[in-house]
Amino acid sequence: MAPLPDGFSYAEWNATYNGLSFGIAAMGSATIFFWLQLPNVTKSYRTALTITGIVTLIATYHYIRIFNSWSEAFTVASKDGGDYHVKLTGAPFNDGYRYVDWLLTVPLLLIELILVMKLPQQETVSLSWKLGLASALMMALGYPGEIQEDLSVRWFWWCLSMIPFCYVVFTLAVGLAESTSKQPSPAAASLVSAARYLTVLSWCTYPFVYMVKSVGLAGPAATMYEQVGYSIADVMAKAVFGVLIWAIAAEKSAVEESGKLLPN
């Protein structure tokens, strides 16, 4: 449970409300799109696209829970048609749903990228385990700091979580470069590169949002920036990334069906 500061302006409350609403709409729409596209890709890539839809479905569920928790934590009222006033209800705001979501979805995000690249089986299994466990460890180390008010403790857990974070980012940016160059067409290689670097870019947003409350910002403004920042990063890392996974699967399916690539 995250203790909420008092004194939210209507603009700060509304920005967070809209950010969470955007997360629900983006994740839910993406889930429907990915699963509708399953018949349009070859069997080799349906697992990756199914996982993509599972990721955004899990995110949709948790965004609904966060949104409901946010709404229940406040009353918003206008007296005599004047400005809206925001007050805490006393109900706790449970931001822990984000970490439950990330613990489930972040390893799956990496696995779906590995699957759609169609690497040799041994390399696929090895990378899936290494990146999946590293990303889960990153989440487990980040959460204790997220719920701390003591900045020194918060920084301590941030530093620990950055160790597996840097390993995953290095693997995506450098370790998969050779495998990317072996994709069956220039378009597929370009899309895989875009997916890798989008993951790196979106992931790099999270540590900065995490540090919002550690660099002098506090109160309602810090909470607003944190919630909106995480929402934007999540949409990029899950929904937009998922569109790239679908595009890779569609391109490679087209190449296979045209006879340019023999299926394994």
C-alpha cells in the first residue's frame, strides 16, 4: 500500500486519472488486436503473438485494479458549480499491483522477443531462462525500495535492482546483434532491431521515474509524475512493443509463405 500525500489539486488528480485510463484503453485494445491477428501469421510465430496478448491482458487487469484503487482513495466534488476540490477518503492506494504486473509480464516480454526471432532451440532456451530470471530479480529488488520513504534505503535497492537491469539491457543492445543480422529479410532484421532498441529505451524510463521521489520532488506532484510516467512507459514497453512483435511475425510469415525461407 502506498501512503498518499494530502493536498492534491484537481489538475494533479485528473492527470493521474487520465494516465491510468489511457493505460487501460491501450492495453485492452492491444490485447484484442494481437489475438485477432493470430490466424494471419504462420504456426511458428503464434506462440510469440499469443504471449504478447497475454502480456497486455495481464497489464489491462492490473491497470483496472490500480485505476479503481486510485478512484476509491479520493472524493472529487464541486460546490455550487465552482472549482473541483479533491480530498482523500482514507482508503489506501495500492500501487503494489504494478509490481505484480511487472513480475509476470517483464519476463514474458523478453521471451516473446526471443521466440519471434526464431533462434536455434538451445539458444532460445538459454536466453529465455537467463533474461527471464534476471528481469524477475530486477523486479524483486526494486519493490522494497519503492515502498520506502527513507531515501538512503530507496537508493540502496535502486542500485541493487540496476545490476540485473544492466545485464538485460546489455544483452538486448549488444548480445543479440549477431542474431538480428541473421533474420530472413532486411525488413525482419530492421523490425527486430527496432523491437530491441524500443525495449532498451522504454526500460530506461523506469529507473528515472523510480527516482522521482529521490531527487527533491515530493507530495502530490511527485505522485502524479510517477504514476503518469509509469503508465507511458508501460504502454511503450508492452502495447507498442507488441505491435513490433506482430509486425516481425507477419513479415517472417510472409517470407516463409513465399518460399524464400524454409520453415524449421
